[in-house]
Amino acid sequence: MIRREHMFFWIVIIILMGGNPMSAQEGTGEKEYALKADFLYRFVDYVYWKNYSKKQTFKIAVLEESLITTSLLDITKNKKIEVKEYKNLNELGFCNILFIPYNCTIPIETILSKFSGKPVLIVTEQNGYGKKGTHVNFVTVDNKLKFEVNLKAINKSGIGISSFLLKHAIIVQ
């Protein structure tokens, strides 16, 4: 019997991989960001952070402005999750997940350098960023929304990722 959380995850996977013609890099649609927000929310269950206790408030940071923030704030679940937008890297303190929108003006190399070796899941939506060292990158393949995972980058950060999630990922180096 499939557990309830796995069932929800499968539904999101089916929606994301089932012919959704949205562009991951030019994500302006509210529906697309609602799907990405659901995905980020589900990552909480399939990614493991060092020294994180489920009793702590989980923190998702969004660098600069993005429609995903509204979608994340709309998700009402039984977890303590704080979602906040940051205008620049200097404002940004600790977070579990950092979402970097496709139109972010801060160079990805600068962001990766700041969080090098830290247990922060860096999620982007820009072609090529998975190979540049982000942990998870939303991409469009054959007009379908998918996600890349860079295992080398994840291993360097001390984050663990479940095999269940990896089954659905495009692995990049």
C-alpha cells in the first residue's frame, strides 16, 4: 500500500512529467509556480539536512522576487515552514532551501560560493545551472517540466537525498 505522502508525490510527478508545456526558464505562470512550490514542499520529506530536527521551523528563502513565494505561502500544511524573500545575499542568513528564480540578478557563482559546504538545498530554474553546481534545477525537456539533481554538489554540501526522489530526477555532473 502506498503511503499518503508518496501518493501526493506521485501525483505531482505525474502532473510535472505528463505533458505540461510550461517553460521552466521563463516561468511567469501562476500554475507553474504552484507546481514548483508543491515540489519544494515535498522535497522537505525526501531531502535530509545535517543537524535539522523536525521540531525546528523549516526555512525556505527566495532570492529576489518570484511568483513562487506566493504559491509557497498559500500551501497550508501541518509543518512549521517559514517562507521569506530576500533582496540580496547580505540579508540572507540560515535557510534549509534557497530558491533562485530564473531572473535573479546575482551571479550563480557568487551564490554557490557563499553557500559552499553548507547544508542548504540550492534550487534553480535556469538551463545549465544544474551542471554549474546547483543541487536541484527545474528544466523543460520535450515540453515537460522536470528537475535535474547534481549529486556531486549535494554530497559536498552534506545534504542527503532519498533514492525515491532520485528515481524521478535527471542526474547531472
